[in-house]
Amino acid sequence: MSLCHFKAIRDRMKFLQWKHRFSLTSTTHVALFLGFTLLLIFIRENNMHLADYIRMYNIFSYPDATMTPCRPVSNVMFLKTHKTGSSVILNILFRFAENNNLTVALPAGKTFHLGHPGPFKAQQVEGFSTMAHKYNIMCNHLRFNFSEVAKVMPNNTFYFSVLRNPTTLLESSFAYHKGSIPAFQKLTDLNEFLASPWTYYNLSVPIKNIHARNTMWYDFGYDNNAEEGENYVHSVLMDIEEKFQLVLITEYFDESMVLLKNILCWNLEDVVYFKLNFRTQESIQNLTHENKERVKEWCSLDWKLYKHFNRTFWKRIQETIGMEKMQKEVELLRSRQKELTEICVQNGKPMHKSQIKDKHLKPYQSGTADIMGYGLKSGLANETMRICHRLIVPETQHTALLYAKQFPEKPRKLDLTM
Ligand SMILES: *[C@@H]1O[C@H](CO)[C@@H](O)[C@H](O)[C@H]1NC(C)=O
Ligand SMILES: *[C@@H]1O[C@H](CO)[C@@H](O)[C@H](O)[C@H]1NC(C)=O
Ligand SMILES: *[C@@H]1O[C@H](CO)[C@@H](O)[C@H](O)[C@H]1NC(C)=O
Ligand SMILES: *[C@@H]1O[C@H](CO)[C@@H](O)[C@H](O)[C@H]1NC(C)=O
Ligand SMILES: *[C@@H]1O[C@H](CO)[C@@H](O)[C@H](O)[C@H]1NC(C)=O
Ligand SMILES: *[C@@H]1O[C@H](CO)[C@@H](O)[C@H](O)[C@H]1NC(C)=O
Ligand SMILES: *[C@@H]1O[C@H](CO)[C@@H](O)[C@H](O)[C@H]1NC(C)=O
């Protein structure tokens, strides 16, 4: 069926749904009246204002693409690349899992990563021996190895990942991992490193230096110090295309979320997010123009990877929803994001890690980077509070929370009661 044909059917269905809504019989009027009364009682019980309720649950919103006649995909593996905004995608996937009673392949025991920088093994997933192929979602950090991941996930799993421009990625790695990366340890400015990388980068300590060069190439399971040959690069790109159904781009994050939602047949509400694990503008180092160009050579494998999938990303948009609809949905996403920020976030904006008093909400990530987070508005009704909490809870606490839910008999990853 052609795309146009498909769209025509969908539009027709939407029209019918609306028509149906406005041609009500008297029985439906009574039912509606009763339903509305019950709703009001429920709202009173929950101590909510009607306006808040309507905004929170989006109940009068226009039925946008959320009504597409397709089946939501629920078996999903996300390769969580480092310093690419992937914490937000983990948050989205965890929320989807929780809202749909899905099972997540979580790191075993007290760990928070599935296998990184060392190799990933299926046994690192909690419950693997009894639950192999029964998990729905997998998204904690790991170094990708398809045959190991395939032991864990069902065979109809949707694989996707996200890539970021290597220049800003390297700057972010420098800020977050400086203390633990031998190549960066002695430096305060990434510009110094780029002026002469081989002075600081020692190939004999490769695994400790993975965040200093071609990190995305490494996360996908390839050798980040490989000699760059045209055939080699091509074969890796083809290998990734074969295993991953979708590769998103950090620089176009909202477009990425819209594309993801459309391909997975999810709702807009599923991919609305708050920015997580990010720094203030002032703590971001500025590279000279010359050094920005040098990153493309120093991380040339990642640069080629990024350029390739940036092309396929835009091609995919054109072949599926098209630019016009994309823009409309990006706007919807942003207005919903704004709305939820007003409902959920204390003072309506992010704050410094140091100002967040609630340990459940303090970002845990390492390093000296001044990471931002959120406070939860006080006085929210229970269910609203739950929804808001899940939108802002940092990755570590979120992983611990799901773990406690899925494995109530096991010792907790963190001592958190929620
Ligand atoms: C998830 O499970 C809960 C409790 O068993 C149930 O009330 C709820 O309807 C389920 N939700 C979905 C989407 O299946
Ligand atoms: C991936 O895992 C398989 C076993 O499932 C192993 O044989 C292979 O060496 C691993 N690949 C890498 C690159 O570690
Ligand atoms: C995929 O898994 C299902 C159920 O586990 C099985 O019935 C089916 O044969 C598998 N398909 C392939 C291609 O392996
Ligand atoms: C690189 O690391 C190895 C192993 O730690 C060490 O023996 C060697 O001296 C280092 N080389 C440089 C140039 O620092
Ligand atoms: C980098 O540039 C931005 C925008 O010009 C500025 O706000 C920021 O303070 C600069 N960062 C540093 C570390 O100088
Ligand atoms: C990514 O693709 C967009 C749209 O084609 C283009 O404007 C942008 O320059 C590309 N970025 C890179 C780094 O190639
Ligand atoms: C809301 O949560 C509080 C404390 O967890 C509980 O005591 C109360 O019964 C809950 N209210 C509703 C309406 O569920």
C-alpha cells in the first residue's frame, strides 16, 4: 500500500471518529453525563483542579497521529551511546515499560551498566537464566554485541540508537570523564589536547581511553583505534544498518522523538520528555574553529558514522511522515513539554544539582561537571505526582526503582523508598 493511500485511509478514519463523536444518541448522553459526574468525583477525591486534570491527562486534545491504525511496538532494544542525550531516551523507554507493564532487561545485582567498557554478556542481565527472550525493553549502557543481545531479547525486537556530532560529544566526554581518562587527566582545556592529541593519548592503555576517541564506534562494538580504510568503514556502516532499524540524531532531538514515535506507533505522550543529565551553558568549553576541524580527523571513524546516519535520518523522514507533518508534530511535542513543565516542575525550570535537596531527584553522574536537574512541585495529587516524578527522575534512581519493582525479593540497588 502506498504511503498516500495509507494517509488517505487514516484521515478518513479520523474524520469518521469525529463524526461519530458528534452524532450521539440519548443513551450516550446519559452515559456521558454519568461518566462526567464520576470524573468530577474522582478529581475531588484526588484533590485536583479540573483545569489541571484536563491539562495533565490531555483529555480534550485533538486526536493527532495517536489514532493511527497500527500496533505499538513493545519489544525494543536501545543501544545507549555515551554523551549523546541518551539518558532522555532511557527515561522514555522506562516510562513506556512502566505504563504498559513491560519487562525491562536490567543490570544484575547492584550494577547500573549492562556491560561497559568491558564486553557485554547475556548473564549480566538480572533473571536471564529464566527470562531469556521474554524481556521487552533493554536500554542500559552496554558495548554492543549482537549475538549476546539476541540471547536476551525476543527475535522480533526493534533495535535503535542515537548519534551526536563528535565535536560536541568529545567536549562533553572531556567534562564528564576527565578525571578517569588518562589522556585527559593532566589537562584543563580540551583545546590543549586537540593541538597535539598523540602527546596525551597512549595506545597501550586503550580501554581507559575509550572516551577520548571514537566513543560511538566503540559503543557499537567496533575497534575505536582501527586503521581507517574505505572498505572497513563501509562494511561497518552496512553492518549497523543491517542490525539497527533506526539511528537517531542528537542535534535534531525533537525530530528524532517524533520519528521514533511514528515508527513504533506510540503516542506523542510517550515521547514527551524533560532534558536530563545536562550542564549549564557556562560550563561548556568553546573549541577554536581549528580544533573543531581537528576533531573530525581525530575521531574520523565517528565523524563518518555520524555523517552517514545524519543522511539516512533525513531520508527516512522524507520517506515516512514528510517535513510538513514533522514540523507540526515537533510543535505539538514542544507545547506539551511546556505544559507538563508548568504542571510538574518546581519554579518551572531546571536547577543546579547542588540545589536539589531530595536525594531521589539529585543527579548522580560523576565528575566535576555541574549537572542540572529538577525539583518536583509540591502538593500534586498522587497520580499526577507519579507521572511528574517519572519525567524528572535521574537515570540511576530510575533504574533502581524499576529493579525494586521487578525483583522485590532482591536487595535494592539504592536505598530509596518511593
Ligand atoms: C498493568 O497492570 C496493572 C496491575 O496489574 C493493571 O491495573 C493495568 O491495567 C495494567 N496496564 C496495562 C496497560 O496493561
Ligand atoms: C560477541 O559475543 C560472542 C558470543 O556470543 C563472542 O563469540 C564474540 O567474540 C563477541 N564479540 C566481541 C567483539 O566481543
Ligand atoms: C521467533 O520467536 C518465536 C517465538 O519465540 C518463534 O516461534 C519463531 O520461530 C522465531 N522466528 C525466527 C525467525 O527465529
Ligand atoms: C604508555 O603506557 C604504557 C603502559 O602503561 C607505558 O609503559 C608507556 O611508557 C606509556 N607511553 C607513554 C608515551 O607514556
Ligand atoms: C562558551 O561560549 C558561550 C556562548 O558564547 C558562553 O556562554 C560560555 O560562557 C563559554 N564557555 C566558556 C567555558 O568560556
Ligand atoms: C545533517 O543533515 C542536515 C539536513 O540535511 C544538514 O543540514 C546538516 O548539515 C547535516 N550535518 C552534517 C554534520 O553533515
Ligand atoms: C495518596 O498517597 C497517600 C500517601 O502515599 C495515601 O495516604 C493516600 O491514601 C493516597 N490518596 C489516594 C486518593 O490514593
